[in-house]
Amino acid sequence: MRLLTYNVNYGNREPRASLDAIADADADVVLLQEITARWQAALADRFAAHYPVHVYRLHGRNAGGLAVLSKLPVGGEELYDPPPGGWFPAQRLVVTAAFGDVQILHVHLRPALDAGSWFKGFITTPPVREAEIEAYWRRLVHALPTLVAGDFNEDASGLAMAALARHGYARVATIGPTSWHYDEDGWDVLKMDIDHVVVGPTLAGRAGRVLDAGTSDHRPVLVEIEPA
């Protein structure tokens, strides 16, 4: 099962290139963050024929919207409200792959921002992301093969990632550029891998790639999922 996760950026002023990036990846399941009504219209128009399943969950905060595009059947879809301190909901769904059902937890965790300060947020928000993951994980059906994917807003050394590791989950390694970058005048001033796919003990991930494509401040992450 080919899975793509991509934060398209709700303020993206050049959506066509990001739509092209999604099309070129040709994943079986696409998880998208920061979906607005404008993005929903563009995605529905572009991918009406390519993806038979579309699920959109818009949010009062523009950055909180989620979407799923899938070639595979989708069931059990529901939204989880964040615990205190979290900003955006998470989404649970079950897709039927060739090798069986796979439970997906689709996340957009709390940004490293506190009272308008990124510096303060870098220090204060890691426990919030850990609490988000723990709260969502407790609600999953643990008998199902499971993966967690999306915008974690932290690198692989973060507390949310450590929480998943304690539960036996492993990040799918990627090659390519970083998944997030902040640029000025065409130069990457800041860059980190903060978009991840993490698989449970009964799944394996391979061929992880960050695609240098699209016009978001994030880049698409494409992986292949199979039974462990």
C-alpha cells in the first residue's frame, strides 16, 4: 500500500503545483493537512476520477482541516478532539489493503508556538504533543494493524515520537530533502523533518521518500506499507 502524507498549507498561493505533486505520487491513500473549503473544492475537482473515496473534515482554524483521498475502501472514519493544549483534531480510519485492513491515525499535532512565540513554543509544547498522541492511541482498536501519519510538528527525537516507540511503533525512514522548510529569498533558513509515518509492530514501511515537489512549506512524504 502506497501512502502519502502532505501538509498542503492553508495559505498556499500556488495550489496547482501541490495538486500536481499529489497526482504524480499516485499513492493508494493520501492524507492531507490544513484543508480549507478552497482546498476541498480544488481537490474534489482534480481527483474526482482518480480517487473514488474523498473524506473532508474542515475546522474552525484553517490549519486544522484534514482530508483523505483513497483508491482503497475506507471505513470506521471518525474524528478525535484534541486533549487540553492541542489545537487540531485527529482522524481515525480503516482502509482495506490487498493484505487486509489497516487502521490509520491521521494527525496534525500542536505547532511549536506559544503566545505567538516560536522560541517559547519550542520549549513548552513537546509535552502537549506527547499528551495528544497518548490520548489518541488509547482510543484505537489495537487488534488491527496500525500506522500513525501526518504533521507531528516535531522531529524524530520528539516526545510524541518517543511515546509511540514505547508502544512498539517505528518511524519509516526517509531519503530526500527535509519535509519542512522555511525560506527567505529562495534560501532555506530553517528546515526539519516533522512529517512522519510511524508503523505498529505488525506492519513494515519501506521506500520512504520526501518528494521535492509542491509549493507548501511542507513537502510530501511517500512510503510503502506491507505486513511485517
